[in-house]
Amino acid sequence: MSQLLRTPEFRKASHDAGQMSRERPFDRRRSASAARRGHVHAIDRNAFMRRWSLLMIASFVSREACAVHFSVTFQTACNWFDGMCRPYGDIVDHAMATLPRYAEIMRGR
């Protein structure tokens, strides 16, 4: 004998009688208006990259010194100096703790 697996029936909302999709009682997605509100304070990644590049140029006499200070490859230090890429959070945290001009350059003070 085979047993049939019964699944709960999803009812269509009365105001959306023409809609073909089912209601999702546990839908946790944000509404479009909430998503827009969440991006009011968008981060300008290119501006951060420029400020990071300026910080590297102002703080180190050479790219080699930068690479040694942060324990990264020479190529990574070159990319930071040239403004080609951004660092990871642990590097930024280390810079905040060890570079005296961090606040002046990165926060514009």
C-alpha cells in the first residue's frame, strides 16, 4: 500500500484572485521601500580607495615598507599605493591602531 503525502494548501488572497503564485506565510524578504531605506547611507567605495591610497603614500617611505608593516605581498602594497584595490577589515583595524595619521586622512580631519 502506498501512502500519499499531504501538503498544506495555500490559499490565494481574495484581492489577488488573478495572481498565480502562492502566498508565502513565512516570507522574510524586505519590502522594496525597506530596501531603499537601508541604502540611504551608501558607502562610497571609490572615495575610500582614494583615501586609503593617500594614507599609504603618507605613512610609508616605500611600498616594501608598507608590505612588511601589514604582512602582505609586495603586489598588494603596490595595488594600495596605486588605488587599485581596497584592504580587508583586519588590515584597516591594524592601520587604525598603528598609523598616527589614520584619522586625519581617512576621516578628513
